Amino acid sequence: MRKAESKILSRQALVSLLDDSRQQNKRIVFANGCFDTLHVGHARYLASAKQQGDILVVGVNSDASVRKLKGTGRPVLDERARAHLVAALRSVDYVVIFGEPNVEALLEELRPHVHAKGTDYTADSVPEREVAARLGIQIAIVGDPKDHSTRDLFDSISKASHV
């Protein structure tokens, strides 16, 4: 088993590696998220995404993009720590950090066979659905029902500390 740190790649290195994987007829799946403190919902989402193909690539939002998406005080963990935690999961083959507000550019660069999104999305609400359709990328809604969130985890911790 590869060490987690060796799974975190630059975009350029990942593009080259995935080109080689395509030559071997490997099915590539792409998933993404902030992963600001890993919880059971994240683990189930990524394990379910891995079932869609042979290679699971996970895009982790940069610190700046998490701040834009989630607001002040986030992320709690920096991008390298979050990428390392995601890479440590057995289901994850590669991790790439990205700074854009969505993953359209990554889909264009990486050209996965499948774009996996969590159950908080529908096929019609996936932000990158038009790019995926144009590129022939299948959208798969995967994971368990979205009844876990980092925000809920933080709220539980806050309540417990005030008891």
C-alpha cells in the first residue's frame, strides 16, 4: 500500500498518470469536496465513488476556495492536512488540490469516465453537469443519505463543550 503523501499529486503529474491508466483501459472516477474534518459521510461517499471504477481521484478544495464557500473560520484544517487525510483512505488512489469554485477545469484536464457527487445533489443540480455532458463524462450520485456534515459535527462539539 502506498503512503498517503505519495498519492497527492500536481495536476500536471496526475494528467500524465491518468493518460497511462486510460491506455490500460482503467475506468477513472473523480470525486471532490472540502473535507474539512473527515467524517463518516465522507468515507462512505468516497468508498461508494470507488465502486464506480478502477481509479478514484479526489479533488480537495484549496484553503482559499473553502473560505469562499464556507465562510469565516473555515477551513479548520489546512489544505495539505485535508489532502493527506483523504489520501489515507484505502478507497482513494490519488488526490489533487484545486482552487477554482467548481471542478469544471479539472474535468476538462483529467477527463474521468465518471464524476461522482454526493447524495445532496441530483443529476440536474450538479454544477458541472453541462461540462460533463459535453465531455461524455457519466455523473453518478453516490454515498449514503446526506445526514452528516462538518457543520453538524462542529455544532455537536460546541454543545458538548458547554455541558
